[in-house]
Amino acid sequence: MILHPEVETALAEGRPVVALESTIISHGLPRPENLRIAREIEDAVRAGGATPATIAVVDGTPRIGLDDAALERIALDGSVVKASVRDLAAVAASGGQGATTVASTAHLAAQAGIRVFATGGLGGVHRGARDTWDESADLTTISRTPVLVVCAGVKSILDVGATLERLETLNVGVLGYQTDRFPGFYLRDSGHPLYWSAPDAQYVAGVMRAQDEFGTSTYGLVLANPIPPADELNRELHDRVLAAGLEAAQRAAVSGKDVTPFLLDFFHRETHGESLRANVALVRNNARLAATVAAAYCR
């Protein structure tokens, strides 16, 4: 594992650091805009008072924080694979390039001593999982990893209710940021209530400190942060495109980890870029909040 000097210094001095995933760069955003957006997300973390640590595997080595050359490589190299926790060893052994998912980013961030992680949407239980057993590794990894994941809920293409049930079973706490409704990625409200609502970043930091004291910080924590109202996707458009996208994925026999990038790309085309605009806005929003929480936790 190689830590970027800026990240290593910040951690050694007890200053706030926010981990960022790289799959959203390589597989979630169109090239070449993805490189510009990746830098904007890092800038959002800096603006919030923390050091960004984008995580990826470069030439077989996990990197915690990427320099310009490595970030450009992850963004523009078409050979970069989507690497979850189970893939890390194989990518490393082959000396390859791997973009880390929520699960593998959380795992590597914890290994480096980073407690706060910002992403777009959490993975979860897929629709039809009763028959396919298709469930993201994000859930089980977070359940045994000491990180706070700041996200805009789970991706709306998933079974949100089942995902919340699984998080409860796995002892993963879920806080709504200034809301008692679980957000739905492109939408501010997925239709599911939340029991715990955090009024500000200081409250979230207090929950993290209490986890440390009670010995429950081995379980992850989810901070669900709704997309800003001005950036929310039109609900009627969202529901119509989602239904069409699920049908298209079924016809094309898309399954497993290929479902999410397929549907995100479908949304981008069918909403004429509106979903991409919303996606970028919610990730920036999460990055800023994560930096504020990390700073409060360090204080």
C-alpha cells in the first residue's frame, strides 16, 4: 500500500482525511469529463477542510491518494477493471489497474486509518434477489469495517426496502442527514422512513466517538445525505426511465456487477444527461459533508 505524501502527513498529524472511491471515475462517468469531475470532487473535500484520498490499484499496488498521473490513468485507461474486495488480490498479483468499489475503498481506507468515506450511492440488494441472491458486497464489507460512509442513499435501481432490512440485520447504523426519510439517490425521498436523523456534522462526529467508546466501531455507519433540492431528478422521468432500463437489462441478459454501470449509462442516455448532472451534484454534496464530518470528528 502506498500513501500519497499529502495523505500520509495529514493522518500523522491527526488532520481530517476523506476517502473517495475510483469506480465512479472509471465506470460511472463518461470520458473525458470523468477526469475533470474527479478533480472537482477532490476540490469539494478540500473546500470542506479535509484532505482527499482517492483510492485505486495502480500497477498492482493499492494507492491511498492519487497524484495527477495516476488519477488520469484511472480515468482514461479503458483497461481499468472494477475491483471489489474479492478482486483486490487478483488485480495485485497480475500487476493490473483496479478501480475500487464502495466495498474495496472502505476496506483499504480502514487499513490506512481513514474513518470517513464519501461516495455517490451505496450498493445493496438487487431487485429479484429472492431468486438470484444478487446482493452487493458493499453491505457485508461495511458491516465489519470501521468507516462512516456518506452517500445519497442506495442507488434507486436497487431494492431499497430490502437493503435497509439487510443493513439492520448486519448491525450497520443508518443516520439521515437533516432528514427522517431515506434518500433515493437521484431522488430526495425513496419512500422509506428513518429512525435516526442527524441535525449537523457535530452530531455525526459524536455518534462516531460513542461507537469508539462502546466498542461498536467495528461496525460501519451510513450517513444518508439527500441530493440538494435544485438537483433532484424529476420523479416521473426517473420512474419511467428506471422501468425501461430494467426491461432493457433483462432483454440483454445483463447480470451481477454489470447491472449498475448498464443502468447508469441507460439513465444518462434516456434523460439526455440530466441523470449525470444529478449524479455529479450529489457526489460533490456528499464530499463536502464528509469533509465537515471528518473535521468535526478530528476535533
